[in-house]
Amino acid sequence: MTYQIIDESYCRGDTAEIARNLLGTILVHFSPEGLTSGIIVETEAYLSQNDPACHAARGKTKRNAAMFGPPARAYVYFIYGNHYCFNVVTNEAGKGEAVLIRALEPVKGLHLMQERRGKNHKKTNLTSGPGKLCQAMGITGEHNGCPLFQDPLFIAICKGWRQDFDIGVSGRIGINKAQDKQLRFFVKGNPFVSR
DNA sequence: GGGAAGATGTTCT
DNA sequence: GAACATCTTCCCT
């Protein structure tokens, strides 16, 4: 499988469209413990306009500052006392938009993912949720603001994974505000999609 | 200073 | 399907 790493321009423009486009791309992390990677199969868009569920809705804070930075960077935040969530910053710097990566199909480093997740999880339980995939991939708050087009953490378009998948659309998961917005995108029928 | 909510995961019934 | 663990962040109930 050959990769073509994305560049900054890939994440400029309409955030919902980028959320769709990210489906079927691969997230790769060269960590000190080893390589892990997975195909992105579920995403959610968070917008700056008319979207109270977006962390940037109430303006820039210390926590969400990375969302207001340049696109194609990571926005990683800590939630519920236990979990990290990984986002791709989109649109232009200053906007405050991002795409939450909700699920991956593991490709490489399965053993390391098992180790990081602890216990004896099934393959489908390694990366099928935003908190799970961060733990499995070794993504933490250290990666907040990191570029996503160079080592050690990057997203690439891969030739070789099937490109003929159907895209499902639904309301976003786990939020109380703006539940009617159809901003969740996923690969239909993929067993690694959450829920 | 304090409280409540939060883009979740796990375990139990 | 529901309860709960766990703790940071942000805006005052």
C-alpha cells in the first residue's frame, strides 16, 4: 500500500466536506514504542458558525486554542477524566473548526495497540471510539497542535484500500446540543464504526 | 472559590 | 440499556 501524505491545503475549505474526504485515509503514528496505523472510518464535523456543540462556539480559550491555529494540525483534548479525543483542525487559521476522528480500522501495530489498551480486547474494540483510538495509537495531550503532514504523526491518502465504500450520514454522538445537525460521517457496514 | 457539565469507556444487569 | 468512574475546564446556577 502506497501513501501520499496530506498537505495543509487538504484541510482548508469546507469542514463537513473535509470530514467526508478523511474517510478512507490512514492515520499513522511513529511512536518510540513502535508504529501504529489505521484507516479512518468515522468522523464528525464541528463548525464555527451556528454550532453550539463546537468547543470553539464560545470563543478561544486555553483548552481549544489549537482549533484556532492553522489547518492540518492536531487538536487533542482530555475529557471525562480518562480519555483523549483527536481532531484535525480545518478551514483557515482563526476560524475554530475541526473534524473529530471517531473510529479507525487498525492496519499496523495491532500488538502494540493491544498492549496500550490493556486487557484482552477483541480487534473490533481497539479503535472503535474516539477515546479508544487515542489510547491505541498512543495519542495524548502532547500532540496538541502537532502538524499532521510529517513525522511522527501524519495522515495519508492510501492507494490500495477500497475506494468504493458507501458513506453514511447521521447526527453526532454523545452531545446534548445541536443533535439534529447531520455532521457525522462513516463508512457504511464497516465493523469498526462506533455504536 | 466552587460547581456542574462534558465530542467516553467499561462493567453490570 | 443504565450506572459509574474520574478530573479538567470554564463560567458562575
